[in-house]
Amino acid sequence: MEKAVFIDRDGTINVDKHYLYKKEDFEYLPGAREGLKILQDLGYLLIIVTNQSGIARGYFDEEAYLELDKSMKADLLLHGINLTDSYYCPHLIDGTIKKYAIDCECRKPKLGLFERAIKDHNIDINKSIVIGDSPRDIGLAGNNKYVKGFLLYQNFDMQQENIYYMKGGLLEVAEKVKEDARMDALNNRGKNLFIRNLKKWFLSR
């Protein structure tokens, strides 16, 4: 099974502009690409999970969203970053476009998009991470204590159980995940060395 990082898009990877859909308006947040690269190098699949209610509101259509998504993926690939997949919800219950004006199961904080991604990519959620700039983005962590949830651009750094409140953005999260992985590896080496030495002691008696 794979481990993954589920990442919100607007306000997490890029500057959250009003119902963004034009390629020329897309702007990365500071450190976003660098953070994605670190997480990829740690062995995580990179999966975007995003609400796009601008489609239901009639501000843009699915084709425009998909064009922007394609452009972003191509740019990231030029920087050595491969987005495994992206999932989006076009719905809003009081939207103006009738076919999207439904009470769906995919609009965050509901878990429909996450469930699809987990099934599509054989993901072990107990080894996975979810990142966003709004509490609704990290609902997966709220429903599973083994999933680490990171809430970005908060007024303070704090941890509450498996939820981490971060002053910084994607880069700061990636650096923390990398350091935690390093410490876990050191601790595991120490435990293994202790066990080996303990076995040697018993065998020498």
C-alpha cells in the first residue's frame, strides 16, 4: 500500500484568488513547490483534493478548471514534481447551475473525494497526511486519529492530538515531516540496537 499527502489547492499551493480559473492569475504561495518536492522525495504520493464551487455558481466551467489543473501539473513536472492525481468537487447545494446544485458526498469536509483517492491508489491512510488552510480541508484527520492533519497559516504553532496548527505553509510542513521521519528512523535504529545487544547478553550467559 502507498502513503499519500492529500493537499488542498487554493490557499495551500497557490494564492487564494476569487474563484480562480485563469492560468494567468495562478500564483504559487512562497515555498509551495519546494515543500511538494520534499514530500515527494519522502515517498508520498501527492494528491490534490479541492472544492471548486465556482463551477456550481456559474463563474467557470469544468473545462476551465481542468485546463488550469493541466497547466499546474505541467509546470510542477518541469520542477521535478509529479502530482499523482487531483480530485475536485464542482457542487454547491444552492448553486446557480442546476446539475451541480446538489447535496453531494464529495464537497469537503465530507470524505467522498478522499475515499475515491484511497481506493484508486491503494493508499494506507494510517501512514498518510492531509494539508489545508481551512478546517474543512483536513476532515480526514478529524475522522482518523492516525492521519496527521496540518492546518496552515495559523496565528500560532500548536498540536492537538493528530492536528498540527502551523504558522507557515507547505514548506514548513514538509520540513517538519522530514525531521519527524529522521527522528523516527533514529529511534528505530536505537530500539533495534538495544534488542540485538539484549539478545547477545542472553546468549552469552
